[in-house]
Amino acid sequence: MKFNKSLFWCLGTAACVGLLMTVVGRAASAETSTQMKKQRNGELTEQYGNTQVIFHKATYQLFSHKKHVIGVGLDCDACHPDIFHKKRGAARAAGDYNMQSLEKGKYCGACHNGDEAFGVTDKKDCITCHGSNMQPPTKIVWKKPNKAAFDHKAHIEDVGLECNDCHYKIFSMKIGAAQANGDFTMASFKKGKYCGACHNGDEAFDAQSRCDSCHFVPTKKIVFTKPVKTVVFDHKIHVGKGKILCETCHKDVFVMGSGVLAGLETFRSDDPVAKRKHLEELHEKLCGTCHNSDQAFGFQTRCTVCHIGVKGLKLMQTGPGNGKALSGADR
């Protein structure tokens, strides 16, 4: 009887200890798991003693450390520092991180040469790194600072340019990057930046000419409210019917931008002579550069062709078949 009691006591103690260890083990495991999640947002792939190999998802799906280190078995010094500096963005900052360099055996091309690993020239392999067959969009349309289009097909297929002729030295390969810089303007083009790197009049037509190759001609009538009220302008008549080039006006006469004339305040005077003088000077500076009775009807004649007045504006906006006009601020 004494033996049975002792056995029962030992078994009971062991069971309690085992249960306690299970609870503690689970708590410790949960705590470790929580600590790991807090410590890193990655996947623990290997562990050698206290050394852990953590896989982090790349910012861009271009290169996978997991595939090269864990999958292929490369050591860190296989690439660092002889091929790549161990610093994010260092290759791109060098200015030659492009397919041309890779084809010459630099950067990824040191191994991806068709012998040690798949090459960088076969189009079927593009998807391996880039996630797609790297076919550029047929056409890109920028909305700021002015609406303009770029045709990849015309530049690649017709002209014969390669992707790295523009990327990354001239343009980042990212939608909206040029617009975000704040200097994606004709003034920058004139200095040889962006499109102006080639469109300089030597390699390709000057960016300051042939505007309609890239820009869209407004289809709606424009109504200016300053410096004179309710003056209407129709691009369709001037560009379509009159065959006038965009640069005829948008170089020296009008800046190609919405609401530019809104900065000119309406002239007010009770002196009819001063008022007439001001209007003549204003017309000669703007529309009067062509409307001088030689190239087109004089600005002192046929006034109601452009100056439609408040009633004319209302009729134009609501009349049948005319549609709604653009105001100077809405262009």
C-alpha cells in the first residue's frame, strides 16, 4: 500500500511538471515568435547558431537575395564588394547601371553571360527579373504641366533606339517621375534636359518646333476674361483651317499655359484717349501681331468676331451645336 501511494505521488508530480513545461514552452515559443515579428519583417530561411539568414522582400522585383544566396548557394563576397558595393542605390548612382553595361559583363552581367547563368540579351528571359516581357507602353500621355504624348513605338521601332538610350540617364523608368521633378518644361528641354537631350535640332527636330508632334491642340473654344472680358479664341480655325503652326504664337506672343493672361489686370480709365491707346498697345502685343490687316484682318475691324460680350458668351454656351467653351482658367 505504501508502495502504491509512492508510485501515485511520483506519477502525479511528473504529470504536473510536464504540464507546466508544456505551458511554459508554448508561452516561450509565442514570446519568441512575437519578438521575431517585432524584430524584423522578413522570413527566417536559415540559422547557424546565433547567425540568422533573413529574407526581406525587395523594394522592386528586380533582384532576389533569397534565390541567389539560399537557392544557388552564393556567398556574399561573390558579389560584394567587387561587383556591387554593399550600399543601396550605389549602382544606380554610378550612372551606368543599364542593359548596355550588363551586356559588357558589368554588374549582373558578370555572371549572367549565358554561360554561368542565363544571359541578359534574350528577350524571353526579361520576365525573370523584370516581372514582364518588358514591352514598353505604346504611348505615354503626360497631363502636367501641359498635356503631351510620347510614342515608344515611333522611337524604338521606327528610329531604332534602345531602352537604355533614355533610361535611366535621361528618364527614370517610372510613371510620373519626370512630372514629379517640377522642371519637366520646355525651358528644360531647351537646356538639353529630358526630351531636349536628343530633340535639339541636330539629332532630332528641335523641341521648340513641331509642337503638334507631342502636344494636343485644344478642341474647345477658349474664352478669356482678362485683361478684356469675354474674348473668344478658336484653335480649330487657326490651326485646322488657317494651317498656322503652334510655334507661330507659342513662342513670342503667348506662353503655352493655362490662365497666363489672367495676370494682366483689366485697364480702367475715364479718359477715352488713354483707354484707346492702351487697347491698341495690347492688341499689337498679342493678337495684333498677325491681325494687322496684312496677314489677317486688322484688330480694329470685325471686333465682334472675337469680342462676343456677356450675351454672346451665354449664347455660345447654351446655343445648339456649340457646346461649352473653356474659360481662360479652365484650359
